[in-house]
Amino acid sequence: MANERESLLNSNKKKAFARIASHARDELHSFRTWLKWLCVDQSNAWTTCLSWFVFLVLAILVPALSHFLLACSDCDSRHSRPYDTVVQLSLSGIASLSFICLSNFVREYGLRRFLFFDKLCDESETVRKGYTEQLNRSLKVLFIFVLPCFAAEAAYKIWWYASGGTRIPFLGNAIVSDTVACFLELCSWFYRTVVFFLVCVLFRLICYLQILRLKDFAQVFQVDSDVESILREHLRIRRHLRIISHRYRAFILWALILVTASQFASLLMTTRPSADLNMYKTGELALCSVSLLAGIMILLRSATRITHKALAVTCLAAKWHVSATIESFEASETETPMASIAANQIFPVRYDGSSDVDDVGDEEDELDNSKFVASYAYSTISFQKRQALVAYFENNRAGITLYGVILDRTTLHTIFGIELSLVLWLLGKTISSLD
């Protein structure tokens, strides 16, 4: 008997490891292909060395050479680049942070484990299918954010070099030199923004998996479930949310710090009395700011969506508890004359929310809805167990945390208030210096 149990455990371990291990035609095959083309794949020693080499060249070397060697110090007003320092430091700083975090993720966990594909065998078919579809859409979302800004950056760089922004013939010919320099600068800008948005989109993808699981978890209130199974599943979801928070908390915090520093440096330089503001000088700075803020919005929106959905689970559990209590009282008091009760009701019409479905549209789902819960629990779950479960949900909020601080709408309002206070303080200092 012991030998059979040991062999069964070994077979289960082998199956679990087979799920974690990658193979040539798994769900991540096309995703890894894109990572190789973007030079951020680190699945083996060769691709890791290539990835670090490309990072050092495009994120460090090319921006430094562009700033110190290719910048035109004696150009006219349209070709001078007074804000190039802020642009290069901002993009290189956020790209370095993103690349280091991505390298740590892949090296420590592996791509499958990092994206929780090793846990999909425990999920329902709906969750697996939805998550795989979202994975295939992730790179499309990535390029939706990157390509418009890259097109504007490419137009600016081509104009800058074609109209005589620099004349340094480091390859013996000015035209060839400008072409190579323009190409390298565009590759550097594209690479740095792609690396940053890639980490943000991967966070969005992982958060989407947890939202799918929360929606699937909401189905337990529609069937005859026991409190222990509901509690175990919720604890599993909370454990995964804690894992995500632990992995991404340093990246989110440092990204907030770097983006805030970049925006304040931009504001300080553009509000100086001697600042000359026009499209040719500040266009690149504006593109950099838009890219950084878009990435931060992806992070914060994904985190707050999970917190909102987790709060909706608490509301759904409370509604389930109320519905079960009502049904149990109606079942136990059948001897009460229903006509007299109906006559004294303030709201005699039984509301189930079905009449307003067309008005609500797609704003409601399994978690956020105003429909009456058809209870199946009153006959098997006692009032005390349901009350304890609702109390547990109310006192154990699930969501993405940042070193213990849960990222919800209140936290976003706090961050916005702090940023606005710093902006007003900086503007006050700038205006007082003009006097």
C-alpha cells in the first residue's frame, strides 16, 4: 500500500513537472518567438548573452553617444535639443529598471511559472481559454501603445537628420553617417519603450488571469457549495495575488519614482524664464512623457481592477447570504398567510434585475451585477457559517499590495493628491522666482 502511494505521488510530481517544463509547441511558442525578435528572450545562455549585449548597446551606449557626440550645440533654434538630457535619462532609466526586473523574473521563475501557466491545469476550461486568448492579444496591446509614439519619433528624427541637424562624417560620408545614426537612435528609442511596455503588459496579463479566476469563483454562489470549499478557493486566489504583489512591488514602486522624477524635471525645465518652447524642441520630451505615463496607467489600472473585483466578491457573498436567509425564513414560515404579508409590503413587486439588462449593457458581469441571487445554500449551510464567511470576506480584502498598501481607488486618489501638491509647490517656486 505504501509503495502504491509513493508511486502515485511520484507520477503526480512528474505530471506537474511536465506541465511546468516548456516544449517546442506549447502555449508560449509564438510569444517566445516575439521575445526573440525583440531581443529580450533569455531561455538559454546564448540568448541571455545576446539580450544583455543588445540592452547595453541600445539602452546605454547609443543614447550616450547620441547625447554627447551627435547633439548639435551650435545649431539653429529648430535643431537644438535642450531637453535631450531629460529624455535620454528617463527612457534609459525606465528601460534599465524594466530589463533588470524582467531578467530576474525569467531567471528565477521561468516564463511558464512567471505567467502562471503551470497552474492552469487546476483551473476551469473557461479560465484557460480566456487566459490563452489574452496572451495572444498581449503583443497587439503592446504595439498599440508603442507604434503611434514610435511613428511620431521616427518622423521627428528623419526630419532632424535630413534638414541638417548634424554633419559628423564618422563613416567617411555625411549622408551615410546620418542614416546610420538616425537608424541607431530609432532602434534605441523603440527598444527602450518596448522593454518598459512589455513588463507593464505582462503585469496586465497576469492580473487578467486573476480577474478570470475571480469571475469563475463567483459561480460558487450559484450552486450548492459548502463553506470550506469556498474558503479554500478564495485562500488560493489570495495566495496568488500575494505572489504577484511580491514579484512586482519593487518594479511598480521604482517606476512611480522614476516617472515622477522625470515629469518634475520636465516641468522644471519647461517653466524656466529662459525656456524656449516650441514643437521642434519639446516634441520629443512630450512623446517621452506620454510613453511613461501610459505605462504607469497600465500598471495602476490593472492593479485597481483586481481590487475592485475582489471587493465585488465580498458584495456578492453578502447578497448570497441575504438571499439564503430570506429563502430559509420563507420556507420555515409557510403557515403565515401570504396575502396579508403581500398587502403590507412597500415594494410588492419581486425584483430580480432582469428587466434592466438592456439598459446596463456590458457594465455588469458575474461579479458586478444587481441581480437577485437564487440561493441553493440555505438547506445545507447554517446561518452561522454563512455569516462567518461574509465576515471573513469583509475583514480579509484581496488585491495587489505595494509593501502592505493595497492598490485601490483610494490609493490612486492619494497618489494623485501627492503629485498635485508637488506640482503646485514647484509652480509656486517657479512663479516666485520670476518676481
